[in-house]
Amino acid sequence: MKDYYEPKTLMGVIRKTIPVRTFFKTRFFNNPVTFPTETVSFEYQEGRRILAPYVNPRIGSEVIEREEYSVQSYETPFISPSRVITNDTLAQKLLGESEWDSGFSPEDRAAKIAAEDIIFLQDTIWRREEYMCARVKQDGKLTIKGRGVNKTVNYGFENIATLDASDRWTPTFDIMG
């Protein structure tokens, strides 16, 4: 049992949190579009940046083929994290709260815990979105696995280069290649 008569001083609360950074989302997906439907269709086309061909002025123009495009429909999953506040959660003191006379009622403690949970859950959603953006940029596809969900959205990128451990910088490594 705790001895409440023992003098004790709380020198301060140190909470180490790493701020959520969104490099990929901010730089490459900075104009998000939200759809009110459960199914989203998207069309994509590769090869739109073709150089005009050189031709002799006496021969005439050269025909450039039209690129095909693809259509995919996708039923979107939800991102729905949650936290539970129980009586045991309310009975514990909060971080930095005095053990014997905090001045917090259970209702005050529940409100403070709920506010911290909202911030925490929003941060988890931002991290998930950043992870999704990074996977699409790096792999050209997004694998979504979770409770009752196992899908892959493949954007069909063909210009993705992958390196393995044997492709390290060596004296004979072909940098320009």
C-alpha cells in the first residue's frame, strides 16, 4: 500500500511524442478528393509525355499511336480506430496528476482522456494516410490488409525500378546505367 504521508515532488511531466510528418502526402497528394460513394472508379493512362518525332520536311508527319487507358472500380474500406474508456481507466491517475489531491472529478478525467484520445486517433489516421501515399509512390500499388479486408489496388505502373542487396555501390558499379 502507498504511504500518502511520504513527501514527494513531481518535477514535471516528460511526454515524448514524435510529431506526425506527412512528406509524401504533402508533396505528392496535396489535393485530396473525397467521394460520397462507397465505390470509386478511376481511370489511368500511361505514356502521355511523348516527344514529337523528328521528320524530314519532304516526307511529312509521323503518326503517333493513341495510348490505351484502363478503368478500375474499387470498393473502399474504412479507417476506423477507436479507444475504450473504462471505469479502470477513470480510476487511474492521469500523467502528471497528483496522487492524493488532484482536484479532478471522474467526469473531468473522462473529458481529458477523451480529448487526448481524439488527438491520438487523428495522429494514427494521418500516419496511415502517409503510409498509403508512400506505398503508392514507391510500389505503384497499395495492399490493404485488416480486419475483414484484404485487397490490393494496383495502378499498373511499369516504370518502377527495384534494387536488391547485391546492387550496392562497389568500385565496378555502373552509376550511369
